[in-house]
Amino acid sequence: MKNDYSAVIEVANTSNEVYNAINNVPLWWTENFEGSSKKLNDEFMVTFGETFIKLKVAELVNNYKVVWEVTDSFKHFLKNKKEWVGTKICFDIVNDDNQKSILRFTHMGLVNSLECYDICSDAWNGYLQGSLKSLIVTGKGTPDKSA
């Protein structure tokens, strides 16, 4: 069965705070960031040593949704170094009745049959449950540091 990687984060913050944190990529994912990620059709690149990922902001719904499309990638440790190309990284934000925001993250196309699934899902868990959640709740994330 092919399931896209997904995760859920609940925080006692507004959807606007969650949305703004997501769009401040260098504050939670990696400081090795070029471009812009704040407007529709913005393009940006993140790097992790030899690995790079180029993304385009494919959808933005203020305070509710962010979707990035992977337009190019090079993951040096994989046989198919462009395994992420064509995948979509989706952030859906929902407010519940208890003054909480629920962030539903889905990496569409990052499925368990891919070579990088285990490594990449572990990395996403760290970035989402650790760094992004910390940025939302405390105002300080733990992104990868500049090279």
C-alpha cells in the first residue's frame, strides 16, 4: 500500500501564527535558503550539504493552506537522486473549538515504496514535531545551520 507521509501537530496558537511560521522556512527547516516562500509562485531552494531541493509555492490560502511543489532536487545519497521531483509538500491548518490550531502536514508522493521514505520521514518528524512546533510555540525553531 502506498501512503503519503503525513503528520499532525496541535498547538495553542492562532492559525495566523502557524501560517507565518510555515512561511518562514529558514527559521525552522534550514538556514541554507535562497529565494522567497511568501507569495504564490515564489520559488526557493534549500540545501543540506550536497543535497538540494528547489520548490515553488503552488498554493496559498491565508492562514489555512500552504502547498509547495518540488521542481528539482538532488539527494546525493539515493540511487534516484531526483526522487522528490514532482512531489508536493502540503500544510493544512484547521482551528478547533478549543482555541487550538491543528496543522496537518502531507508530503504527497513521499510514499513507503521510495528509497528515501524512512530517512526522509524521520527527518520530517524532527523538523515538524521539533523545529516547526518550537517556532510556533516559542518563537524559536532549530533549523539546520548555515554552511
